[in-house]
Amino acid sequence: MPTYITLADWTGEGIANAKESPRRLQQAREAASAHGGEITDFFMTMGEHDMVVVSQFPDDESCAKTMLKIGGSGSVRTQTLKAFTEDEYRDVMDAL
């Protein structure tokens, strides 16, 4: 399955209710599962972004649906990047 990296930042509402963040993460896991995906790694980070999420989905559409649902909660803003594994990267480079 394709891999995605999501950079997430709390909104004002999200940080005001930071204690609810673990519950919201569980809801995000359930949303991913409902679209055939899985959150494989989660990190709270310091720096430009508040969280980094690594996930896998069957396709871009499933990922987009999940991210829109999560963003619609009003607690986080997300930026999602499609990632290539090292093997996929090597295939791309070999094709040049």
C-alpha cells in the first residue's frame, strides 16, 4: 500500500483542548481504518509542526477522504505528502 506522511498542527481549538488529543488520535486511527488504511507511526514533535503521522492507504482517494474527515474536526490542520519507500525510490531512479 502507498505510504503517506502527514504534518499536523493544532488549531487554536485543538491546543485549547490538548488533553483530548489522545482520544482524537484514536478517532483518526478509526477513520483511517474505515477507509482501508492504517496509521503506522505517530510522533508528537517540537519545531515547525506539532505532529508527524505515517500512514498507509490503498490509494490517494482513501487517504484524501480520511484527511478531510480529520481536518473537518477543527482540531488540526494537515499537510499530507505521498512517500516512496527506498525500493520504490530506487525503481524511479533506475528508470531515469
